[in-house]
Amino acid sequence: MTLRIGRLTRSWQSRLLQAVLALMVASWLGQAAAMDETAPHRRPVRTIAPERLKIKTALGEALVPAYLSCDVSKVQPQVKRAVIVLHGRLRDADKYFDLSMHAAKSSDALSDTLIIAPQILTSADTARHDLAPNVARWKSEAWLGGDLGKAPFAISSFEVIDGIIAVLADRKHFPNLERIVVAAHSGGAQFVQRYAVVGRADQVIAAAGLQPYADGIEVAAGKNNVMRVRYVIANPSSYLYFDSTRPKPVEKCAEFDHWRYGLIDPVAYVRGDNRALEQRYLTRRVIYLSGGNDVDPNHSALDKSCMAETQGANRFERGLNYFAHVQKRAKFQSVVLRHTRVEVPGVAHDADRMFNSPCGMAALFDAPGCELKLGDSFVASTLPLVASPATGTATAVRTATVPVIGNGSVSGSTGTRHSLVKP
């Protein structure tokens, strides 16, 4: 009898312990979910951009808030370059407008440059600020991959860029515009990299009666209907690959090659076969800016999905791996790769310091001090970074040496460029 009571007691204690543990786990999961829901990128933005861009789509016209360096509704004959700069997951377009304006001033480029910083909002943002029903909005982070919006129509977030490019291609307002640069850092760079693959910039420009060209392609003298386009992608967490090979094992990640990491099951916006999309991307002018110190595998904003983990341990490693991938794919497709990769030494995950570095200003504004050769991958010169209001005084950066991939470069060397960026 005593033995049986002891067993019953131990059984009761075991069940009690299991119940307590279950409650603790449930509590922890609830707290984790609450923390996730209140993460900075899920909270409504504090500031809405003051201007409204009219985006014309097949379903109708939508408004997108934006910061503009000049009035796009008026004729701007002085504008020769337009830079569209995308925010990241925090949708802080004001920050990206300010740092881009500073880089333009430091590059002596403001006199002939228009800067546009659109703000792609979520439903939480528009509800918090009681915005008009025709202001475009998306569910949470759906906009990052080109998904359809919630209102005023089910349009892709990629159509925001199409719409802005359509505005810029209007010769009535921009009679002398020669070049459009689409740029972003971090989460926004993920968006821009995918747009560079599937975006319809060329079609939009052609529909306006102009001829789209990637930067660096020779154009006959005297042509006034040419529009050059390039993409600047800084420190994204992940990239879109064109085959099923990855630098890291994929066996435990069933969706490693699905959209946004590959071309399986893409969003509705995507048109064309995969081979054509790949060839077009490889021949578009793309500049990758990679922070030499952006190596934290546990960074709070790093994509830690298994799909991203197959591309490398951190942003710097993923950037190196991806450039090797596009080099391989260009050779396989027998096309000339029109991409360039630059390491900005001494910089971690910092949009301000990336865009205000000499190579950042060359990529955005054609500033002197960093030659960006097609197909090249190199470490930038260790020139001081430019002082910015967001970071204070200028910071001298350390010398860094990493393997350099590209046209005749030697592994382990440091590249230094001191001439104008190629047109």
C-alpha cells in the first residue's frame, strides 16, 4: 500500500511538473509573439512624407507619399539625373531622403539631380494617420517582395517604381533627363534587387517614346531620346538566384528556390520566362555596395530564414557569394556581365556611411573618386568617409583586404579607383 501511494504521488508530481512547463512555454511563446508584433518594422510610422505621387496603373490611379527635391508637376529643364531611393523595412523615407540629399550635396550634384524618396506604407500606417482611401498600402512586409496591395487596388509594390519612372519619362516635365538611378539599402535593397530582375522600367520608358539603355552601353552621338538606367543595391539580407545551387546546404530548406529567393512561384507581377529574365538582369547595370564590417550573423534585421541562410552566414558573405553566382551565370548565358561589386571597408550595416562613401557617391551621382568597372569586384580605397548630419564628423576607415573577383584582379589584393565612374 505504501509503495502504491508513493507511485501515485510521483505520478501526480510528474503531471503537475508537465502542466507547469506547458504553462511556461505558452507564456514564453505569447511574449515572443507580442515582441514580434511590437517590433519596430511592425509599428505604424511616425512621419508620413508630405508630397503625393500619382501612380497610374491598369486598375486606376493611386497616391504614394514621397519626399521630393523639386516639384515634379512643373517643368524641370535643369534635371539630368533622377535618383529614386527606397527606404527599408522601417519605411523611414525621411531618413533616406536626408542622407541622399547630403550625398548629393557632397557630390556637387544637386543642381542637376532630382531625388525622390517614396514611402511604401502598410495598412497600419494609413490607419494610424487617417490617410485618404486612395493612398496605396500593403499588408505588413508584403511590399518587400512585390506582392499585391490592400488598397486602393490590388497593385504590386513594383508598380510604384514603374509609376515613378513613367513620371520621369515624361519629356514635357523633364526634357533633359538622361539617367534614372534606383537605389536602396538593407530591406529596400532586397526590394530593388528583385525589381532589377523582374521590373518593367525598360517597357515603361519605351512606352513614353524613349530608348532605354543600361549605363555603359555606347550610344550614337546626337540622340536625345535616350534614357539610361542603373540599380544600386547596398547590404541586402538576401538575393534572387537563377539556378538551384547555393553556397550552403539546402536539404533542410524545401523553399530555398521559391520567390523571393528563386523564381519558383513568383508574384503575379512577374512576366516572361526565366531565361529571358536572367539575361536581362545580367545585362542591366547593377552596382552592389557591400559594407566590409556587415558581418554580424545575429543582426536584428538580418533575414534568418532557411532560404536566406543557404546564401551565407551574414550580409557580407552573401554578397560575395551572389556576385560569384552572377559571374557564373553570365558565362553560362554567354553575355557580358554589366554588374560591379564594391566593398566599402570599415562600414557595417549603415546606409548613411554607405551612400556617403566615395564609391557610394559615384554609384548614385557619378561623383569622381571611384571607378566602377563592368564585371569587377574590388575593395574601395580607404579614403575618409564624408561627414553627414546623421553621423556627425567624418570617420577615417581602416584598410581591408579580401578576395577580389573580376577582370584580371588578383585574389587578396586591394583595388583603388580614382577616376570618374563610367557613363
